Amino acid sequence: MAPLIGQVPWVLQAHKVFIHLLNTLLVFFLVLELGVRRRLAFFVALLWGLHPVHVEVIAYMSGTADPLHALFCLSALLVLLKKPRFYLALSCLLFIGGLLTKEVAVVFPGLAFAVLFITQKDRWNWRSYGPVVLYLSIALCYVGLRATLLNFNGDFEFYKTENLYTQSLWVRDWE
């Protein structure tokens, strides 16, 4: 984004706030699609938008991937609830965008299964979950690519040097 607007801090910050507002709207519409009343959906979206857990993601430039990941995955979930096949292709493209933004998007097939389970009238019909198989195959292809072609360091380690947090699970979880 820097080549388009330069190094103007307030524009970069406004971009992240705009994405967060879009995510809040997507949460509102997703909760409505799940069959929740409008007022409760509003309060759920308000909680999403104003909860302090999002402060670091919005305040620091290094956290840009988190709201983008949420934007792609929430959009993919909303599009998944539309019925024509065109929307399934669009949902897959949004899922791939989420995967390329942040690898934690590999949990999206589980989210898609949960959303389909909640919204389907015939929950035990296995054909209702066809998109989940498609999302799982995309996720498995991505993991395979990440292990081979996209594995630039030769390993999956995120911390190259030993430190207190890599050595002790107790320190990571409780201190």
C-alpha cells in the first residue's frame, strides 16, 4: 500500500480502521444470516468492534494481516450462505485470499462446517456439507505447498533462536 499513498501514517491508520469497520459490518450481517434477531446482532457486532482485544491489531502496523484475514474469512462465510454455484467459487477465492494473508485461515473449513450445521434445515444430510470438502481440499493443497514450494527456510519453526518463550510452555501460558 505504501507505493500508492506513500508513508503517510494517518492514511495507513485510517486504512486499518476502515477494514476493522468493514469487519464489524460483516459480523453483523453474518450473525443476522445465522438467524439471530437484529438487535442482538447489533450488540454482537458492537462487542466485536469495540472489544479491547482488537487494540493491538488496529494500533500497530505489524498487525495488518489480522484484520485482512478476518475480512477475507468473514466475507467467505457470508458468501457461502448464498446458494448459486457462482457464490461458492467466490467463497473459495476469498478463502484462498485469507490463507495467503494469514496461515491461521486453515481453520476456515471447520468454521464453514459449523455455519452450515447451524443454518441447514436437514443437518444430517451429508450432501449439505459439500463445500466443506472443497475448503478442506484447498487447505490441504495449501499445507502441501507450504511444506514444499513455499517453505523458504526449510522448516516450520517461527523462532530461530532459543528464548524463554520457546523453552517453556508454562511461561507462554501463565506469565
